[in-house]
Amino acid sequence: MKRPTRNDALIQRRFSRRAMVLGGLQAGVVGVLGWRMHSMQVDHADEFRMLAEENRINMRILPPARGLVFDRQGVLLAGNEQNYRIVITREDAGDIDAAFARLTRLVEIDPELVARAKEEMARRSPFVPVTIVERVSWEDVAKVTANAPALPGITAEVGLSRTYPLGSDSAHVVGYVGPVSDYDLTEGYLVGDDDPLLQIPKFQVGKTGVEARMEHQLRGAAGTRRIEVNALGRVMRELDREEGDAGSDIQLTIDANLQRYVQARLEGESAAAVVLDVETGDIRALASSPSFDPNLFVRGISVADYNDLLSNDHVPLSGKAVSGGYPPGSTFKLVTSLAALEAGEVEPEETIWCGGYTDISGIRFHCWRSGGHGNVTFHESIKQSCDCYYYEASQRVGIDKIAEMARRFGLGVRHELPLSAITSGIAPDRAWKRERYGEDWRIGDTVNASIGQGYVLASPLQLAVMTARVATGRSVTPRLVHTIDGIEQPSGAGEPMGLNENNLRRLRAAMFDVVNHQRGTGYGSRTVVDEAKIAGKSGTSQVRRITPEERARGVTSNEDLPWNRRDHALFVDFAPYDNPRFAVCVVVEHGGGGSSVTGPIARDITLQALYDGDPPLDVYPSNLRGRIAEQQEHIRGLAPQGATATTRA
């Protein structure tokens, strides 16, 4: 046996040191791995468990139920209905083209809808479900559900969609909803609104009317649900759900039955009408004619239908009752007369001569009666609507005081209501013309303004407010929202205006004779019972200039002119005369004479408001009762009484 040498011992020692180093390194690695495994499995177990959960659990936003809109009696004006739809989530669907191919073999879908869905998916996060098609049948829902294993990322859902039971009757008041657009978010009224609901494709928001102006109250707050999906992205089960908060229910001051009647009574006209409760300021009816069906916009209006609305010369999309600015014509004489009386520039019994025209600075301003009215008092000037009286009175009082009185009566003032495109109108004065045109005010401007022509513009709503303030002597303010979630909103009754009550009484008495005296311009719109006596004022406003040559040969009648060159017809009234309850304004665009065209419409609307439905025929003069009966029957056919009180579904 060979005896170990010194060299062998050295090699052995070196090997032992290496083994120890390697063993130490191995032990260190194992120790680090063990520590790391302990840290991951014990110390950070909850954190990694949550990450794992997030890989298989998706969070989905639940749109809330949109708030309902009712009339003052609880009749549903805007509600929600179930809507079955098919949606796709890009993250879970895999091959998009293959997914759509499988789906369209099961369910018939317009290729254009498929293309739109693909465009929407490209713009949205892959986690956001995109609607492919809405309002599908239950049979199609069943097909998608039964074939779920072959349709990863595609599901059938049920949601809520807006519906308007009264259709066109309340379209300009309630408005309509539509999918949120890029314009709404970048330039429209939703700029800065970071509500996650707005990121849901085709999420509906208000576009016009109450739907738009009270969007935040009606929208509600989003809910959430957690769903478990498998490796293919297919929904396995719902883990939990937190419902959102439904939007607020809003009750309007509108009376649905009266609104339907007014809309029907304006049939065939380009017109607007407003009915105001003079005690509270509540708007009982706010109609613009023609109207449109807002349900078409919710469901996706066709190009042909939309073009028909745009090309209609009566402009059905315009809410004329609040956005239309019209020369108020002789209805403005209520303002001019009060301005002159309050300033003491004319006395009630003073007479002013009307010879058919007034010469001012070489320009002849004509009265509507070519032969003139002779000597005219304040009372007669209203009753017979003498223009020359106001030419003289306005020069005495001046435009600034007339404009100030106009604003006190609600003209030239924007009334804040949750409606679209409310006009402020124009109550012009010297400063206004200087600022607007850089020109000085002239006497001719004052004369034109005194009879509601020239620069003066007012909406039907403003004229109804003016009439309510004349009837009560209070600063009645229009109110459209009665309650929000049952909480009543402030009344518009208003405070006393501080005017001379004797002057107001004289004005009301003159308005009474406009309708009830044989020489009054509105005599054809009278009633024959004391409890329904009406006080009013007619108006006719020119939309074209009548040249001296035309006057010399005879002014062309409205019937012989193209429709869009005829005069506007206006009428304002309040009733009953002894105890006013309602103020009414009717404007018929290019209707001709206010007394002959709008007077009867305003009378019929006023009586409907007073009697809460069709009045008895003996309210009307005997020679009108047969025609009125036929008219009422016709309107009942146009406006079926189908609405009932409804609560949230």
C-alpha cells in the first residue's frame, strides 16, 4: 500500500475547501429560495392572491335606471323599457372576425351594425363591452345564451332604454336622449364630466329639453358587478353586484291632457302656445307646432326621416315657444301704455288724434286703419288697437322708459328654465343700439318699437309672462319643475311689482273690451258666460316692408302673398277676468291677422284650461256651437286619452 505523500495531503485539503464553499453556496441559494417562498406564500399571500383573482375576475359598470319624468298629475312623460342587446368584449373574444362570423351565423345582424361595432371597439379599451345590436328578440337572446361556449366574449344582456309614451305631444318640453358623442365630451355640456358611465359605448344622455338640462339629476350613479371568467374569457358566474343609484324622478308643472289638446289645436300651423298659471307661475302647457316623435331619436332615426324634419319649412325641431323671437306687434302696446301712464306723460282720459297716419321727420307712419280712429283715449287705444296713439305716447315717454317697463314685465329677459335654446328676446333702448350697431337711437326707432315692431323681439313664453303680470300686478316667474324626488321646488308667484293699481285696472278693463265689446279687435273670440270671461289683446306683426307705392295702389292681402311673407298673428289673454287663473299666449307664424287667426285658438285653449277639459258648448256664442262641437270631436280623435298615472318600474 502506497503511503500518502505530502502532495496528496495538499490536494485533499484543497478539495475539502472547495466542497465547503460549494456546499455553502448551495445552502445559501436554498436558504434564499426558502425565504422567498415563505415571503410569497405566507407574508405576501393576500397580495398575490388578489393579483391572481384579478386575472380571473372582471369588474363591470352597471348603468343605473334613468330618472322618470311625470306631468303634474303623475302621467308618465319619459320612462324606461327593457331592451335586449348583444355585446362583445374585445379582450375576451379572441379573433374578432371569427367571433362575428360565428355570431352572424346564429343571429341575423345588419353588416353596417357589425362594422360600427368594430370601429367602436378600436376606439375603446379592450375591457369595455361594446354593443353590437340592440332591441333584439327573446329568440335571438336564447340563441346567443345557448351557444355561449362557441361565442367567447359575446353575451346577451338586458338593459333599459328611454321611451316617451306621449310621443310628439311633449317632445319640445321633455326632449330626448341619444348616445353620448365626442362633441358632448369635448365641446358640449358634458365637458369636464368624468363620470365613468360616459365611457360606456352608446350610453344615452339628454340631448334637448329637460332630458339635457337636468341630465345630472336624471342620470343617477353607476353600480358595479364582479364576474368570474374562465381562460377563454367566458363568464362563469356573477360573484357579487352593487346596484347603482337610480336618477331622480322629476315632476313637471305640465298638464299632459292640456298639453295634448294645445298641440292638437295648433295642428297644421307653424305656431306656439303657452298656458301659465298666474298664481304660481306654473307652466301648464308649452307647445310648438309642428312637433316630432322623440322615440325616433332614441331608437336611431333614419336618414330619410331626419332629412324630412330638416327640410320642413315649419321647422318641427324648433321649440318655438321659448326659442322663437317674434315682433310682438300690438300686444306690446300693453307695455308702452303702462310706461306712459306710470310716467305721467299721458292721462287716461286724454285724447290723441288718429287720422290714419303720423308724419315724423318727413316719414309717414301708418295706423292699421287707413281712415284713422279719430280722437282716441287710452281705453279706446287698447280696445281698437290704434297705432297713432302709441306713436304720440312713445315720443313723450321715450324709449328708455319703455324698455325699462318691458323688462319689468319679463320681456328682453331670459327666463331660466331647464329647456333648450331659450331666447332673451330684445327690449331695445339707446344703449343697446349703440352697443349693437354703433349708431344713435332715432325717433323713428321709438315709434316702431311702441307698437312692437322694429328691433323689439319676444318669445311666446315672455308674452305669457307679461300677460300674467298684467293680470296680477305681481312679478310672476315661470316654473316648469314642480318636484324633484318629491321635494317641491320654489313657487313662481312673485312679489307685487309696485305699479299704480289704478293704471293696471284701467289696462285690464281695456283688455276686457278688446274681447267683449263689439268694436273690440278680439270680439270674435268672446265667451258668453261670466265665469269664463276673457280679457285679451291681439297683435299682428309685419315680416316685410310695405312700400309707399304699394300703399298707394292698395296693400296686398296676406292671402295673396307667399306663406313666408305673410304677417305673424299673435294673441294674449287672461281669464277669468274677475279672478284671473291662467294667462295664455298664441303665436301663429305667417298666420295673418291676430284677431281672426290666433284669437279663436287662444280662446279655446283658455277654456280648456279653465274647465280642465272640453268646456260646455253654451260657453260659446250660439252661432259657433256646431262648429266647436265638430272641432272638439276632431281633436279628441287626434289626441287619444291614453296616458295614466305611472310609477317607477
